[in-house]
Amino acid sequence: MIPVFDGHNDTLTRIHTVDRQPLRTFLDGRDGGHIDLPRARAGGLAGGFFAVFTASDGWTKVTRPLVGPDGAVVEGGFAVDPPPRVPRRRALSHVLSVVSGLLRLEADSEGAVEVVREARDLERCRREGRLAVVLHIEGAECIDTRLEALDVLHAAGLRSLGPVWSRPNAFAHGVPFDFPRSPDTGPGLTAAGRRLVRRCERLGIVVDLSHLNEAGFWEVARLSSAPLVATHSCAFTLSSSPRNLTDRQLDAVAASGGVVGINFHTGFLRSDGDWRAPTSLSEIVRHARYVADRIGVEHVALGSDFDGATMPGDLPDVTALPRLLDALADAGFHHGDLVRIAYGNWDRVLAEIWG
């Protein structure tokens, strides 16, 4: 079984907000959700970016008809009311609580789980059978514009940061969930956002471009000499969600030596954007094939969005990862390609960014 490193999941957030005993839930395994330790082992999940996300109060994903610039309703399209901003104090309190839970999880796992801070430890964890957890924060609302909290969180193990979720904050603007819609949805980074990107590069923190709008993407590309990384996005040409990357953005990722983690969420995979419709994991393969053909297999990885999105029917949880690798092989990816997609490309990019 080829081990898999996953570019994005929301498991820490799920177990923290849903489960009464999150440590035991994760370590012993329970029904519900997409990932726990026993199922990770069964599916060959060797590690990944485990995200901490602060939800907007009082927001639910309610859709309404999409109206075009001419005032006419777009057939088959939909709009989603934007989530409200999150106060920094509430975000910081939530993030610290989840990070504390992760560190307790590591301690209680008796070596089964390790929070990874250096690239060389990824291969060691695979060899020793430890689940390699990379601490990721999705949406930088918890960070002050002086970036003091960033330094503290880095010391606690933070190695990847998405400046935004799909809402604006003090640093940048996230894309909406409307469909179909271009990712070119607003202004770029703020002055604080530019400082954040530069500081992340100095500290060796991945700047995740998923959820960032197109203007912000191009500012990061200009500011940073690090490989460009979208941990959980798909190809806009195949599914015109603003969460996906245009061909020009994909080309920029390749030129930088970066990587795209293909998202498993049905709404970002399907050409009609309908996340509720029956969907096969063949859609994941379709996007992986497109990105590989466009910019090279060395820039393709996996970024599931487990525990934070709707999965294809034949990929119900992490135990189905071998089924996905088999489907990729059937689509013409040879063994060396599968190793790159499963973990090799992440190893390479993280070694370059983390130093």
C-alpha cells in the first residue's frame, strides 16, 4: 500500500466541536466523520495538514438563485450568502483550545501521532508508522496585525497557514461559494497581509492559497520566492467554482515549483457545481489528470477536505484512499507518479519551504 499524505482535513476542528471526548474519539475510533486513527491506518494515511478553523457565528450555507451582471438569473447557478467576519479574540481563544487538544492528543497517543515541525521527520514517521500531523490554521483571524500571535503559534508547531477562509479579514479577501464564478472577486492583500506573507516566508510557514481570491494569489506570487501551494483546490476549467485555480494560476504554481492538492469535495469537482448530486471518485481522477497534463505530475498532490466537505459516494472516508490510488493507476498514472501524488510532491515542497 502506498502511504498518503493529505494536504487538508478538518478533523481537529470536527472532533473539538462535536465530540465530548475528542482524544479518545480520535485514538480509539468512532462512527461518524471521515478520519480517526484506526481508519487512517486502514486507509494508508501517513500524515497530512490538520486544519484549525474558526466558524462564523450564526452562519449556515444557504443558497439562493445567482443573478448575473445583466440582472438575469443564471440557469443552474447559485449564490451563497457570505459568512460574517470573526472577532480576533474569539478566533484566538478557539485556535489555542484546539492546538492544546492536538498537543494532548500527541502526548496521549504513546507515539502513534506526532506533530511534525521539520521536513526530515515526514519520512521517519512513515518508516516508524506514526501519523505525521502538520498543524495548519485555516483563516488568520486569530493573528494580530503585529504578527505576535504568529510567532507564538509557530513556536507551538504551526507550519502552514491559509491567510483567509471564504470571507474577508485583516489580511486578505476569500472567495465566495457562488457557482459559476471567477476567483477574481475583489482586492488583493492588505498591508498587514503583505507583512504576513513575508513573515511566513522567514519563519518557514506554508502560505496556503486555497480560499484566497485571484488578486491575493498574484500578490503572494510576486512577494514570495517560496513554491506556491494550494492545499485543497481543483481545476477551474473543469469546474467553474471560485475555489478552483484557473489555467494561468496553475501555470504559476508550476513555475514556482509548487503543488496543488486536489480537493475531494463534490461541489469543486463537478462541472455543474452540485455538491448534493451522486458523484464518483472518478471526478477526482479527472482533475488530477487535467492538472498533470497541464503542468506536470510533479505538481499534483491530494488535499481531501475530509471532515469539512461532501465526499464522492465511492470514497466515504479515509479507508477508501487505496481505491482512489487504484483509479489513478487505471487512468494512466504509473507507480512513480502515484508515489509523487501520494506523498512525494508534498515531501519535496515542504523540504524547500521549511528548510
